[in-house]
Amino acid sequence: MRFERLTSLPRKPRRLRAFLGSLLTAFGAVTLPSFKQLASSRPWAILAALSTSACHAVKTAARAVTLNDVHSRLNSTTVASVAYPESTEELAEIIRAAKREGKSVSVSGGRHAMGGQQFGADTAHIRMTAMNDVLSFDREKGIIRVEAGIGWPKLMEYLKTHQEGSGPVWAIAQKQSGADELSLGGALSANAHGRGLRLKPMIQDVESFTLVNAEGEALTVSRAENPELFRLAIGGYGMFGLIASVDLRLVPQGKLKRVVELVSIDDLVDKVRERFDMNAQYGDFQYKTDTAAADFMRVGILSTYQPVPIDTPIPEAQKRLSADNWNQLLLLAHTNKSEAFERYSRYYLTTSGQIYWSDAHQMSYYNPAYDDYLRSAMPGYTDGSLMITEVYVPRLQIREFSAAVAEDARAHNFDIIYGTMRLIERDDESFLAWAKQDYACVIFNLRVRHTPEGIAKAQEDFRTIIDRALSFGGSYYLTYHRWARKDQVLAAYPQFPEFLKEKLRFDPQERFQSDWYRHYKAMFAEVLPSSATPAPG
Ligand SMILES: Cc1cc2nc3c(=O)[nH]c(=O)nc-3n(C[C@H](O)[C@H](O)[C@H](O)COP(=O)(O)OP(=O)(O)OC[C@H]3O[C@@H](n4cnc5c(N)ncnc54)[C@H](O)[C@@H]3O)c2cc1C
């Protein structure tokens, strides 16, 4: 299928982009120009790019390609090939071909997971980015059907521009915070969450989806149809099939007022209760990250968002940080964390009272090249990246947990660049549920040096944080790394061996594989059926 595209000219803009995407990926490039960008380039430049690339493409396409995740860049993986399907049928055909050839398949969307979930060494890799269309929109019910490679910005732009006339205006309920160019397929596969104060993880927003299974059949999966797969594939990291499209439940769009206050961790529970009484819908607590400061993790910016009448104007001149401002804050977060907190909190307090659309306020600034900026701006820069971990603790124990983990952070000299706390409601549906109860979520974004010692330290630091959360009856998120010890995996996810057995039941030939899966398969080898086929390349 990929070779077809390499020898024939693309039929439509999306195909052109996908075509260029496969070529650029083959050359190791990570960012695709948008079609708009291409169209605004001079025609000769496009033709030159096409012809030069096409010449090389035939030679290079069959070569293995090395891919990596965007944020941590710690998952460099060489896959056998990369395909950019554009329809469910193409996706199914890739799986049928992989079956015929005895190949295993891995799949990625935005490539933001950091535990090797989206790549498998020597797999036939599928990038979902060319499957990014809105397929239908039921304005009566508020359900939108999208291809699973679509990212949040395109989906939200569609909703913004296709809801004229009367009737309710629909919006997404939640998306991940911290980055926007994440795919819907990736969000379902991680069972992601946003900043909702009264929301469950993403599974709550899913009406149904189309799953291409290991036989290359497209199945409708919902709570009523193939319900086992509904529970397994959401939060199943691509191990039960390829999500081709998603029917996403929307919510009526509203307007919200941001309320910001500097709060001590001692008062956090009461303050959040107050905000609940004010009907706050979203929010978080961004804590001070300077381990040397006496109020490290004890003080933070509590910001919540509460509904206001829909005719409340949104002034043009509302404050927002520019890309430069964000970059400077990022630099300060590396070089002078207390100053970063002072500046950020001073600014954020001035935004209290600003009005936002309920969906738009969830968008965030993210610079995928953040480390290039640091390299150029930071004195004494050493090669590294940021890596996140997220743990969950019972809400009423947040103060005690923070005190304990702050001691750990000081003792082990954690380099925390950014940290936040949020809330999640219990997920009573997905098989591998991480929100096992109504939890407080505590997020640590740590700087990891790219040396063997630096990576070993990050592994230890993350294990220390997980141990601390587990000691409070908590849990942790599987998305960000695969560094948890076996006892930690089992404490947080006692059902993990069952999850692997279910994987083998639905996909006995292990068509869908990733390095993340192979890691856990090896970890739990003794409880898996000995007939499990060895992982094919
Ligand atoms: C800066 C940053 C901020 C983040 N913030 C949040 C947050 O606020 N909340 C949160 O919950 N998470 C957050 N995440 C994690 C993020 O939600 C997950 O990593 C999510 O899976 C990323 O989506 P993606 O499109 O990048 O998926 P990828 O990283 O490409 O893939 C992730 C998983 O999904 C699978 N997958 C992708 N597409 C498909 C498909 N079509 N069918 C089947 N499987 C598929 C992959 O195989 C892999 O297992 C954040 C990550 C970063 C780096």
C-alpha cells in the first residue's frame, strides 16, 4: 500500500500531505508542513521537493525508519516501515497484509506517550495522522464521528465553524492539558483526562468506535456491541486493534469565569469545596516546584472555572502569555524555580475574572521543540528532556501526601520543572482503569538528563513517587513511562496479568505489538499461557 503511494501522485491535499509525510519520516524529519504551508510555498519548491524526495523514496522507503516520542525523546525505535492509511478500508488492508506476511503492527497518533506504547522494534508501523477528517455530526444528539487520527485543534475548529443557526452549540467535554496535537485514537488508548473537576477519564465521552481487529475486520464497539472490547481497548494502548473512528459525545458549550487565588496546601481541600459550591467545572492547583524553598509543594495557584451566562462578553484584550513568555518561563523553571513561580503566579492572578469558552480554555501552549530553545538559551545546558509522571491519591489525603513526597523530592534532589494537581472521578468501565476511585491527581514534570546515570536517576525518582502514592492507597498512570517495578504494577493494577491474557485471547498471534507490550509480556511471562507465540518481528 505504501509503495503504491510512492509511485503515484497524491489525489487530494490530504494525500499529498500523507505522501510527503511518509517521505519525510523516511528521512527522519519529525514535523510535516501543513498543506496550507505547502500551498503558500513557490510551486517550483514543491515540485523540487516532490521530485527529489520521490527519487530517494523508492530507495529509502523499504529501509527501516527510526521514530521517537515527541516530549521525552527517550524511546528511539527502529520500525520496519511506516504507512499512512487514509481510510478504514486501507487500515484493514494493512492488517490483512501483515497477517499474510506474519508481521506485527504498531500504531501512533501524536506520539506523546512516553513508555514506548506507540512503537515496536521491527514492526510495520502505522501513523494515523492522515485519517483526520470529521465524518458526521449529529447536532440533535451532540455526537460527532471523527477519524481517529484527528487532533483536538482540527476537531475544535470544525465545531467552531459548523454550528451556525439555531439549536444547541456543542463542544468537547475534556481534552488533555499541556498539549493539543494529540489524536483521538491516542486519547482513547490512554483513556486520558483533562482538567475537569467532576469528570471521569475519556471513556465517559465515548459513545462508540470502529476497531480494526487482528483479522483485519472493522467492528463497531460500544457499550452494547462488543462490550468487552469497549472496556479493553479504551485504556488498552492499541493492543486490541486499531481505532479507525470515534463517535464522541459532546456537551453544550458554555462560558466560564476563571477564578485564581494563591493557596496553601493546608487550605486546599476547603478551598476546593468552596469552589465546588460555586459550581466550578474545571480547575487545577499549580504548585511551587523549588525543592530548596520552605514552601515547596505547600503553596500553589488554584484556578477554577465556573459558569457565567452565555451572553457574557469575552473582551478582546484579555491577557494571555505569548510563545516568548512561555519560553522564558520554561527557562526560569530550569534555572530559578522560585522566580519562575513568583512571575507566573503574579501574572496568573491578574487573569482572575477573565471569561473563556468552556472548550477553548482547555487549549494550551506547547512547543515541541522546547529543548532546542533551552539548548540555545540555557547556560551550562546538558542534553536532556522532560518526562512526566502522574500519581493518584485519595483526595482527603492530599496534604499528607504532598508533605511526604516533598521530603522524598528534597532527599533525592528531584529536578521538577512543572507540577500540578487535579481531580478525577472514578472510572467504573475500563478494564485497566487508573481512576480506581475519586482521586486527586498529582503530576510531576521532571528534567531527565540523557546519560545512563541521568536516566537511571529518573527511573529511581519516578519509582519513589509511585511508592509514596501507593503507600497512600493510590495509583499511577501507565502512559508516561514503563519504569514501575513489577510489585508497583501489581499494586496499582492487580488485573494487569488478566489484561495480558485478554490481549492474547483477542489477538492470539500478537498482531498488535509495541515495546511497551513486550516489556510487560516479559515481566509477567510466568503467568501467561506457555502457548503464547513468541513475539514476531
Ligand atoms: C506534554 C504532554 C502533556 C500531556 N497531558 C496529558 C493530560 O493532561 N492528560 C492525560 O491524560 N494525558 C496527558 N498526556 C499523555 C497523552 O494523553 C497520551 O500520551 C496520549 O496517548 C497521547 O496521544 P497521542 O495521539 O500522542 O498518542 P501516541 O503517543 O501516538 O500513542 C499513544 C497510545 O495510543 C495508541 N494509539 C494511537 N492511535 C491509535 C489508534 N488509532 N488506534 C489504536 N491505538 C492507538 C498507541 O499505540 C499508543 O499505545 C500528555 C503527554 C504529554 C507529552
